[in-house]
Amino acid sequence: MGKGDVKLLGLWASPFALRVRFALELKCVDYENLEENFGGGKSELLLKSNPVYKEVPVLLHGDKPICESLIIVQYIDEVWTDGPSILPSDPYDRAIARFWAAYVDDMAYPYMRAIITADGEEAREEAIAKLKESLVVLEDAFVQSSKGKPFFGGDEIGYVDIALGASMEWSKVIEKAFDVKLFDEETTPNLLTWIDAFLAHPAIKDIMPTTDKLFEYAMNFISPPSTKAAATEAY
């Protein structure tokens, strides 16, 4: 299938769009990346392709739109079977991977967003504490899932790696902006090693935005209430 048959509507700073890009790169799928510019309003193609949520990412496979990042990643894994499997082949292991990916979306990403968009230090400190609790749980999940190997998926990047890993440079932005350590040798030593391995992977390193680039972008909407809407578009 040619590049024109696979398109991704995304936003470079969005960890959700990055999830899809990582999956496409892992599967060596030729695709066209179409960047949305929310400063000028959402494109007609986005509104037509995702009329329910009107958000990125949207994968266009031929004329068919697929929405929601983790659903898209599963779709990519099922359609392009030549590359490495993203989800485990065993039904139980696959269910466990889906559980932890859902945990990331329910218990990690919301607190990251809350830290960035918090009104006041008390709300921010509460979100930081909640996020740290979630990361400790994910540390244990990593130990159980990886079985001593580099990734949640074992020897290769898998579903949970993509789900959590897409936010790793954003976690560094939070650490830099608010002078806080989210990961440390005492509470998340294995995740620290995993972060380095994930960010160094060939399918990840050339696509993931740098901390500095994301930090500059984040400074547009950290703190001032009038600009916080931008955060919900990227995160």
C-alpha cells in the first residue's frame, strides 16, 4: 500500500498522535503525516474524519478513518502483520497489556495534564503526588511484564511501552518546569532504565520531540488560565 493510502492527522506535541506514529514506524508502514494547526482552527478533514470528538489522532486507511490512539495502535497491529507484534499473541498476556495501557490513560495521563494546567500550587502538588503513586504501580507492572527484559513487551517495544512511552518527554517537561522528580532510583529504578531504552530505540528517537522543544511549547499555556485550552489539544 502506497503512502497516499495511509495518512495520519496529528499534532507533533501530542503524545496520543505520537503513539500512532511509533506503531507505524515499528511496522515500517509508509504513511503521510498531516499536521493539524489548532491555532488556525481545526481542519475540515479532521472534523469530517472524527465528527464525534473532533480530536487528533485520526488514521486514514484509504477512505476509512480510525480514531482514538490505542484503538488505532491495535488496528495497525492487526492490519500490518509483517512487522513485530505490538500486542502479545497469548490471549491472557494481551488482556494484561490492554489493562495496563488503560491504567496509563486513567491514572497517569490525567495527572500529567492536571500538573500542567493546575490553578495554584496546592492543586499542582496534589496532582504530582497522585502521579507519583501511579508511577510506582507502573514500576511493579513493568517488573512483572518485562520478566527482566528491556521493555514491557519483553525484547521488543509493545503495547504498554507505546501507551506510556509517548509521554516520556512530557514528563521531563514537567520535571523541568516545576522542579520535581517524577522518576527516581528509589521508587522507580526499573522505569528509569526503561525510559533510556525506549527513547533510544530507532523507531522512537527520530520522531519524539525533544524536551526543550516541548518545554518551549508548554510555556505558552502553563499557568495563565486564558491559554490553558491549548494544553488540552496537545495533551
